[in-house]
Amino acid sequence: MGAYDSGRGGKGSYATGCYAAYVIILLVFISIGLFYMFSGRGSEFDVGWVLESISSYTWACVGIAIAISFSVLGAAWGMFITGASIVGAGVKAPRIKTKNLVSVIFCEAVAIYGIIIAIILVQNIDDTTPEDWLDNYNTYIFNGYCLFFAGLLTGMCNLACGICVGIVGSGAALADAQNGELFVRILVIEIFGSAIGLFGVIIAVLLGNNRKISSS
């Protein structure tokens, strides 16, 4: 009973710490906004100016980084979930180890989606001359946003896809250990779950297509 209470206390302390961190961050932003407002410099607290002052190259590179990092995170998370279940259930039913590796392959495919999009998006970035930058400033700003959100879309979709495939794959391994006839049925659900990442990839390709930040 004592161990149970200490475990609950640990979870409560973690949740309280996260909540406190969110509140502190929110209060900091509110305090900064109030300071600028009451000091007569409210016009300086301009979110649009901050967004425009960030280089298009920065937006594009951050988007590419998010695409690959979140995709790898989703794949690793999914393999961690399903791999632990395969190994654990395989102790009791060794026959499930081979065919349930398909769940690990589905998780690995999520990382491959991110690599593909990162390669496609990075082809749109190259050097520009100062004159070309000034002449096409609005176009480059727009293209930078497009590349950023294409990468963000890919990363978030693949993160959700990896977790989804990992959880379903874990269930497939445990169910297969109890009843081998359930594996194919759950595999169908896993296939539909893996399609979530493809939706993000398709839209990211359309969003980042020909959005070049280069003189060529």
C-alpha cells in the first residue's frame, strides 16, 4: 500500500510540475505584453514583425529538421512499444516473433517517409544574390513558410502514425500469442493506421512543390 501511495505521489508531482511550468511560461508572455502596453510601446510587441524578420532559409531549414526528427521520433516510439510486446509475448509463444516483425517494418517506414520529404524539400534551397533577394522578397518569404509547414505537417503526421502503429502492433503481438487467428484481422487495422503518415507525405509534397528559395 505504501509503494502504491508513493507511486501516485510521484505521478502527481510530475503533473504538478508540468502544470506549473505551463503557467510560468504563460505568465512571462503576459507580463511582457503588459509591460509593452503600459509603457506606451505596444506597437513594438508585434508578432508579425518577428515572423517577417526571421529569414526564409531559417523557416525552410527548421521545417526540414522537424520533418526528419519527428518522423524518426515516431518510428522509434512505435518500435519501442511494439518491440517490447513482441519480445515479452514471444517468451510464451515463440511462433509470433517472425510474423510480428511486420509491425516493426511499418514503424520503420514512418522514418523513411520523413527522410523522403526532407530530401525533396532540401532541393528547393540554394544561394541567392542580394539583388535577387530584394526583387523576389515576398515570394521567398511565402516559399519559406510553405517549406516550414510542409515539414511540420510531415513530422506531426508521422509522429502520430508511428505511435498508432506501435500501439496496434503491440496489441497484435499480444493477441496473436493468445489466438493465432486474430493476427490477420488486427494487421488490417495496422495497415490503415500506417496510411496516416502517407496522408501527410502527399500533402507535404503538394505544399512544398517548386517552392524554391534560390536564384536558379
